[in-house]
Amino acid sequence: MDAVVFAVLNGVIYGLLLFMVSAGLTLIFGMMGVLNFAHASFYMLGAYFAYALQGLVGFAGAVVLSTLLVGGVGVVVERGFLRRVHRHGHAHELLLTFGLSFIVAELVKLFFGNYPVDYRVPKALDFAAFAVGTQQYPVYRVLMGGIALLMFAAIYLLLTRTRIGIVVRAAIYRPRMVEALGHHVQLVFMGVFGIGAALAGLAGAVAGAFYTTNPNMALEIGVMVFVVVVVGGLGSLAGAMLASLLIGILTSLAVGVDASIADLAALVGAREWAQGIGGLLTLKLSSLAATIPFALMLLVLLLRPSGLMGERT
Amino acid sequence: MRVTTPMALLGVLLLAALPALLPAGLLNAAIQMLIAALFACAYSLLSGRAGMLSFGHAAYFGVGAFATVHAMKAFGGAGLLPTPLLPLVGALAGLGFGIVAGWFATQRSGTTFAMITLAIAELLHAIAPQLKGWFGGESGISTMRMPAWGLSFGSTQQVYYLALAWVLLSLALLYFHAATPMGRLTLALRENSHRLGFLGYDAHGLGVSAFALSAMLSGIAGSLQVVSNEAVNYVVFDAGVSAAVVLNSYIGGVGTFLGPALGAALMTFFSYAVSDATQSWLLYQGVLFVLVMMVLPGGLTGLVSTTARLVGRHGFAAVLPLALLALGAALLLSAGTVFVVEAVQRIFSQDYRSLARMAASLPPITMFAHAWQPAAASTWLVPAALLATGAAFAWSARARLAALTRGTESNALEAAAPAIS
């Protein structure tokens, strides 16, 4: 029982982290119709910036500073790159961000080496928050979850309760009309892109210390985040939240399950047959945990192609 | 750039004569270039002709490769499947997997399609190391090429001709596909799939057909890779393989038939040529890709055809200084960038950092057979000068190009004016 509670808690925290990265991605997609391939690179940049700045300004300062820096990088990407190729269409923009993500990964390898760096949770935050049964639960995980929830609340309130939020939401649906009403839509786009990037950077700066910080982290979380936005529905913030939690909890629970399809077949007396076939049927669910999000995504696409909460097809 | 029949024949003859002209080491690189070229052409059928961006083409390449390695082990190069026919297995495996994956992926279009292809490839990449029986785990599966049809397939030369034959056959298939009604409809799918549906065509079926054909040719490429390397492991499913084919194709230019092949051959050759000299080749490739995306949407072959059009319109004499300026700018800017990247790579390497920690002052770094002082201003003046001159050249080339095209426009207006009045 304790193990299940533990796994669910870990899954929720991981899901909240996924949400922190996918929130910006899905907002940007909703506004500009561009799926930003380099979004996960912002996450990685956040972690590496914080690692590099940690010695100079301390952990908290490094997190704040790297969030701002990554937001700046996002603005540069939008203004200097994406806007220039906008007239060539969405496919071209997607390819450009793909190239940028490639360059960011190579630059990180150039400066920090092709191996994990020693970026870890500061001593002051490295203690147990509470105990589940006999196991201690680290306070840092709780902190990560808290930051993500705060962020969700902040974005939600900003989008639904302020004038800026109204303009942003209007710009998502009818950019030309909003422009005609005298709002600077280009500036709104740039702002949303920068804020989305900054959120990913914040997630990276916070999570990089807990998980590993290496040049592959962008690809690893990037693929997950794409799955999240497709499962949740492209452009839907609530869908991103739901899908993040679902994927986080599912993968976290699956790691602890030591059964295979052959065990399931045993219920109808077909264990021998399943073991004879081998391959996928005898593989333990725990070793398949990494593939569950992809299977979920294919399932969602079959049953509900616009995603769990998506409106657009 | 139109490819005429004599040009194509000349190209084939040149490729056939290559083993006589190249040393054995380079011939191996030539085989890799052929395989990369076929893979890029297969990719461009989907992304260029059918307009569906795939970010997971390594999956079909890898499936073809693993199917072939199993066939090689099972048949031992005898019976129904002698060594020269092995790529058929890769083709079949790619086709079969392509139909299944394509059926899923083409349910959606645009961005979601791209994400599904990425997820399918990552799914395979995640599951492959777990299935030791099929994919051989970390160490992979190795095998031997067996003699067949009186050929030993022991020499690189014979493997080269085998690869060349299959690549030419596949390219011919692709070329004729473009001429069939199905090929034309594939183009229509890219332009407007809704309209295609209204006209009564099965848009989803067409999408699956393009996807499956592309996967089949990728499978052949994977197959040839196995025949050449005699081994394969699950790293063929890596995202880097998918990324390389995207980069290669677009750098070459997906708009033309041979653009992707030329791009892939060029990139593979460079990665082979500079692999000893630099560790940052992938970075250069990424920068080149982004540059192409920003300023040359037609790719490098698009650049050639643009130049040809300029020469045709303004004459050789008018374009020559412009071309020289642009070439100079490109060389200077690349030299400056390479200098900075290589210097940074050396300064931030682990060895150098531990050296610097022990020494009192920063030790010099060796590049281009010269020791440079990292702290000295003179070191950094070199790339600064290169980049500044390159930028000046580029700016001047741009101004000339603008003047040239503006000139013709006003000429055309003057020519049209009497007709109007």
C-alpha cells in the first residue's frame, strides 16, 4: 500500500513537472499554430544556466536568473527566427525550430561536455518532508509540485481574470480581428512566446537539480511533452494538465508492477502458450513503463483524435 | 534544375566507374553516401512530394535493417534469398510496418502527424533494447555476407556495386512514381487534401500509400546498411538517425528530385572527411540547416537553379562578381565560425580545464597546427576580422543582387509601357 501511495505521489509530481513544460508549448501552439520543437531545449537551457550561475548567485538566485535568461532566449527565437520564416508556412516553422533544438543540444555539448553535470539539490533543501510508512518523502519533490501548482494558478488567473488575458485569449481565436481593434498582436505573440519559454526554463532550473542534467534531457522530456499536448488536445491548457497527470501517474505506477501479459494469460490458463511465444508477452510491465505514454497516445488518437480536451482537429 | 537523360547517364557512368578511381577507404564512405542518399530520397517522397513531415524515419530504416539481419542468419545466403536479393526483405518489412504505422499516422495531418511519427520511432527505440530475441539487446546482432551467384561479396567493390544497383533501382522507382497518376495525386495531397476528398479520391488511402512507399525505400536503405556493415544494433532507432535524414534532405532541397540525394551524399562525405578533425560536425550541420531554412528555402540545389536563372536573365558577366562576392562571404563567415567553435570546444574540454586549474596562467590551445593564447586579444582578432569582412562581403552581395533585380524590373516596366499607352 505504501509503495502505491509513494508511486502515485511521485507520478503526480512528475506530471506537474511535465505540465510546467507543456503549458508554454500548448499556449504557443494555440496562439501561433506553431509546435515549437525547441521548447524542450528551453527546459534544458534552464537547467544548464542555473547550474552555471549557481556558484555566482546561489541556488535561488540562479533559478530566478536562469528563468529570466531563458525567457530572453525565447523572445530572440520568436523575433529573430520564427517571425522571419512565418510567410513560408507552419511546416517550415516546425523544421526551423527542429534545427534550433538540434543546435542548442550541440552547443550544450560544446560548452558543458557530453555527460551529466553535477547539478544537485542544495543542502538546505535536502531533507524529508514527511514519511509514508517507513519511507521518507523528500521536501524538494513537494517544492517542485508546489511551484508547478502556483504556476498553473497564476496562468489561469492571468488568462481569465485580467485584461491582458482577454487580449491573449482573443488573439488565439481571431488574431486579425484583435489587430484590427488596435492591439499589438505581434507584441502579444512575442510576450507569450517569452513567457512560455521562461516557464520551461523555470521547470528545467528546478527539476534539473533533482533529476539528471545532461545534453539528452531535452529530447527525453521533449518527446513526453509532445505526447502530453497531443493527448491533452493541442492548444488546451486544462487538457495539458490532465494529460500530464495521467501520464505521470501511469508511468510511475507501471514501474512498480512486476507482471507481464503472460501472467494475465494465466487467468484463462494460457500461461504456457504465452511463455512459449515469448517476446512482448513475457516482458514485465515495469520494463515497458517508458513505452506506455506512446501507447496511450496512439490509443487516444484512435478513439478521440482531437485529444482529451481539444476542440480543434 | 532539370535533369536530362544524357546528364543522368553520365552520372550513372561516373558512379559505376568510382571503384576504379577511389581508394578502398573512400569506397566505404561512398557506400555510406549511397545509402544516405537513398534514405533521404525515401524521406523526401513523404515530406517533399506528399507534404507530410516525419520526424521518425529511423523506425523504417531500422525495421528494414533488423529484418535483413534475421533473413541473413536464417537463409545463410543460400536458397531463395541469395545475398543480392536481401534488400527485398528490408523492402517488405519496411512496407509492412509502413502500412501499419502509416495507417495510424495519416489519421491526422500537419503538426499532429509529425508528432505521431516521432512517437512511433521513440516507441520502437524504447522497446527495442528490452526485446533481446528480436533486436539483440545492447550488443545487437551480427552476421556474415555469404557468396552467391558466383560472387564472393568479400570485397568492398562488390558491395559497392550491389548498393549502387539497388539505389539506382529505387531511384528509378521513385522517378516513375512521380509520373504515374498516383504520384500526381500524391502531389495534390500536399496541395489540398480536402479538395482531393471532395473530388472523390481516398485521401487517407493515398496518404498511407505514400507513407508505405517511403517506408519501403527506407527499409531498402536499412537493408543495404546491414549488408555493408554485417551487423546492426538498436541504435539505428535513435532520434539522431531520424534527425540526420531531415537535415540532409532539407539542406539538399526537397523540392527537386535529386536534391535530397545530393544533400545526403555531401553531408555524409563531409562527416566522414572531418570526423578526425573536429568533434563539432553535428553543430556545423545544424547551423547549416538553420541557415538554409532561413535564407534558402529551396536548399542547395535551389541555390544552383536560382543562380542559373540569374545567369540566364542578366548574362554571365553581370552575375560573376555577385557570385564571387557571395562565395567570398560564405567562405569568410564559415572560417570565422569554425575558428570560434573550435576554440570554444578546446577551451571548454575537460582536459584543458583540468590543465588550466593546475597552471598559473591559461595554457595555449593548439588548433590548425598553431598554438594560440586564449587570453590574448590577438587570438580573438582573427575570427573577428574574418567575420567582419565576411559580413561586409555579404552585405555588398545583397546590395548588388537587389540592384540587379530592381534593374530588370524597371526595364520590364519600360518595355511594357509603350504597349500600355
